[in-house]
Amino acid sequence: MDILALLLMGLVFVASLVIQGGLQATFARFSRVANSRGLTGAEVARAILDAHGLTHVRVEPVPGALTDHYDPHAKAVRLSEPNYASPSLAALAVAAHEVGHAVQDAHGYTWLRVRASLWPAASLGTNLGPILVVGGLMLGAIGLAKLGLYLYLAVALFQLVTLPVEFDASRRALEFLRRMGFLSREEMAPAQKVLTWAALTYVAALASSLATILYYASLLMGRREE
Ligand SMILES: [Zn+2]
């Protein structure tokens, strides 16, 4: 059982690397292709927000690569500096995706709210879960290790709820880009590719957590039999 779980962890790890590589390659490829209208990520984000009455949501540049996110507390769409200023197809796809989260927030999208309510437990699990499980197993404190495993489960649940949130933001993004005429029919496919690879990284994160939980659970079950 331990060996099987370890093997599964290895497989998921390799699959995660492949997905990371796929995202980086696809992103790099379409970062070099400008959209036919020459609009930047920031301009498109601003236009979509305004079209949805979200004039109070700010669009700001943030340092780093692929650091793009929506901050629901600050009501700000933050685009990584390259995406903020770039007119590339990849930049537009990412900018529209982050605006998708802002629109979800404005509409009180259910899964976004569920995800936010799970955040404290997931945050605790990310920080404390590994310490409790590994420490508990090393010290033979099975109760402690079990508690750590529950925290890991909270992280996995958070990652599971993240999937509909991310898929929905990408679905909205493609709809904005198409309906508002920012991308031509030929330019839609590359944007969809970028967002699909990005979505797969969230699936990989969940699979990685589940494999880790399975591995630790098998170790714990082994301990109980001794
Ligand atoms: Zn997202």
C-alpha cells in the first residue's frame, strides 16, 4: 500500500511537471503574438470592468511573472508587469480571466464564496499539516499525525472548490473577449489554449494533495497495525 501510494505520488509529480512545462511553453509562445487591435492587457481589463459597471475596481501592475490575480478585499485586478503592458494574446487571456474573478465577486458567485470560507482552514493546513503529519509519525504521536491529515484534507477541499471558480473565470474571460470583439475568431483558439493549460495546473495541485494524503494515510494505517 505504501509503495503504491508512493508510486502514485511520483506519477502525479511527473504529470505536474508536464503541465507546468505545457503552460510555460504555451504562454511563452502566445506572449510573442500581438492581438490585431494592439490593445494591452490593462486596457482590455479596464474596458471589460467598465462594461460590467465595475468602474470602482482598479487595474494595477504587480511585479513578477504570472503573478496575476484579483484581490477581492482591495477590489483590484492585479496584472503582472509584462501582462499589464503587453498587447499579446496571452496577456489578454490572463487579463480577461482575472476580470472574470472580479465579475464573480460582484455577482456573489457561490463557489467563490465557499472558497473564501474555506481559506482559513486551508491556510492553516498548508502551514501546519506537513509539520503535524511528519512530526506525529516521527514521534509516534498518531493523534497528532491524524490531526495533520485532517488539515491536509481541508487543503484538498479548498483546491477542489477552486476548480469551478477557475473554470468559470476562464469561461467568462473567453466570452468577454469574443463578445466584446477584442479577439478575432482566429485569435480565440490561442487564448483558450493558454487558459486551458492554466486550469490544468489547478487540477494537478489537487491531484498532488490527494496523492500525498493517500500516502500519509497508508503510513498511518501501517502504524496502527504494529
Ligand atoms: Zn483564476
